[in-house]
Amino acid sequence: AQTVTQSQPEMSVQEAETVTLSCTYDTSESDYYLFWYKQPPSRQMILVIRQEAYKQQNATENRFSVNFQKAAKSFSLKISDSQLGDAAMYFCAYRRNTGTASKLTFGTGTRLQVTL
Amino acid sequence: DGGITQSPKYLFRKEGQNVTLSCEQNLNHDAMYWYRQDPGQGLRLIYYSQIVNDFQKGDIAEGYSVSREKKESFPLTVTSAQKNPTAFYLCASRPPGGSNEKLFFGSGTQLSVL
């Protein structure tokens, strides 16, 4: 079974600084997808960024980028120029590419605090 | 506006009682999912459905039941067999296409035991 591990329960960053959230996963598959979701205090789940395992290039979305290390099974999220609105729970998630019953497996989350 | 609607926002269950959480979507998505969120444990999959009249157990299905009689609706029943039902429940759907498609989430239901 696939597992996703987020080893940092809480992280803190100053406004305008950069922070990196860690995620590792365990799988025997070679074709899969990885996601980072954000959950602010409203509890609404918001997709931040996604990465296809077959792509060597790291995904970027504005201030958000990933460092995808397939051999090490590592998928970290870097937030640049942190803003107060970035404060939230961040979940790493994995889905294998089965084409049909592809369920999403989540990590336990990292709570990010943004300070002035 | 298209989206996923979960109701109620808050729900209280008495011991021995079954309760049903509603999830409706007007996005025309085939796949729908139910997740449970506990503090410090992330989201865990309860049940999912790829198509009408078909559904599969997730990782923590015991004490729960679902139905998928209509494409738009995927209600979750928390039965009396679920001894620790207090949690935040999230419903999601996924558009057709590749597995890189994101999930669309509802706003959740907080279930508590009286």
C-alpha cells in the first residue's frame, strides 16, 4: 500500500521569507501523480500544485514550486515570498495512474504559521 | 455556479443512532469520494464511487455505508457500528480524464457525538 509521510507537524516562516515543507512517499509504482493541497481555517481544500512522476521538470505555480526527487521518493513544497494568507495546513497527496479507480492518499499534514 | 454542496455543516449524533451526511454535485463528475479528517491524522478515505450504482470501500469503511443512485448524489451514512464518529467529513469529486485531475472538495460536515 502506498504511504505518504510529512515529518513536520508544524512550521513557521516570517512574511516575505521562503519556507520548504517536506514530503516523502512509498510506492512500487513508476507512474503516478503527486499533489500539494492547502487547507486554510475555513477548512476548504485548495489545490496548490501537482506533479506528474514521468516529468523530470519540477512544477511551479507562481510563488509555489516543488523539488521532486523520484529516486529518493521525495516531494517538497517551497513557498517563496511568504504571505499571511499562506498560513494553513498543507497536505501532500499521492495517486497512482491506474486510469480508473485511482484514489488519493494523503499525508498527515504540516501546519504553517506566517509571522510578521 | 457549479460545485459540491455538503449538508449539514454541523451534525450531532446520539449514541446508537444512524446519521446521513449529504453530498451533491452539479459538476457532472463521475467519481466521488468521502474522506474523514481527524486532528493530526490527515484525510483518510472511507468510500469512493467511480460510476452510478457502483462504489468501493476505502481504507476505513467499517461503520459506514454509502449509496450512489444518482450521478449527482453520494450520501454517507454513519451507522451505530462506528464507535468513534466524531470527525470532519469531506466529500469530493473528480472530473473525467487523467489521474492528474484535481479533486473538487465540498466545505465539509463536522460530526459530533452527544
